[in-house]
Amino acid sequence: MGILEVIAAILGVINVALVVRRSIWNFPVAMVTVSLYGVIFFDARLYSNALLQIFFFVVNIYGWWYWARCKAEMGEIRVKVMDRWKRIVTPIGIAIMTALWGWLMSSRTDADFPWWDAAIAMMSVAAQILLSRRYVENWVLWIAVDVLAVGLYWVKELPLTSALYVALLAFSIWGQEEWMRALRGRREQVTA
């Protein structure tokens, strides 16, 4: 565990707390966090997660723009739920992409735990897209990611990052509750 991992873990907690509170400032904090984790995961030969940080950086730019637009139009960051079609297609897409990415990492690189790493990466991609689009269901995926990540990072001797994902699991559960509360509150305002 180095100073880089300590800083990244602290920023990771701050970032998720900001997301739970639906603060637009989560995005710049996330961009710094993922930059640091890109280096950490590359050094740990977790290439899927290292590449994932580049994706996160780009999607955080998009999310920042999208949330700013939402706030300007509606005065707040409003959350929403996925329609039935998206709820069916999302897990199928995750499974297909995990299989493809896992195969690529296992056959073309010297990655450690390529399938485990791929599952975390592909679920994280989907979760981040759903988060950027303000879908409440992002939290269900983050909960699954957090559970898988705790074990992988522990096995890879990244104890602080593993502990971070225990904290992120708690934040994800809190996030699910908070976003559902915001959604219910908005629905109650509409029906009143």
C-alpha cells in the first residue's frame, strides 16, 4: 500500500458520498480518483480495471455535462428508473461483454484473474453509464461490483482498496435508498 493508494481511496469515498447526495461535484473528484487508480491497477497487472479508469474518466466528463444540463433545466438532479426493455437488455449485454473481454484478457495478456477482472470491469461500465444517465438501477450494479471487487483487491494484496470497496458497498446501499427516496418524493409531488 502506497501513498497513491491512500489518496485514491480517500478520494473514492468522497466521490461516492457526493454521488449519493446527487452533487454535481462528484464528477471532478471522480476524474482525479480514476486517474490515480489507473496507475495503481496497471501496476497490479489488473489491465481490465486499468483500462476501465480511462473509460470512467471520459464518462465522467459526459456525466458532468449531462447532470449540469439537467440541473439547469430542472433546478435539481432528478433520478429516474429504466424501462422494462433496458432492464432486460442491460444484464444480457453485461454477460456478453464480460465473456468477450474475459477471453481477450485471458488469451492476449498476462493479466491476473482476467475473468474476475473482466466481470468487475463490464459491470462497472454499465453502472457508470446508468449513473451518468441518472438511473436508480445503477446502484444495484455498483453493489454487485463492490462485492466482487472486495475479494479481488484483497487477493491482489491491495488491502486499502479492498477496504475502500467495503465502504463503497455501504455507500451503494445508502445511494440506492437515497435515490429511491428522491424518486418517491418527486412522484408524490407530481400526484399531489
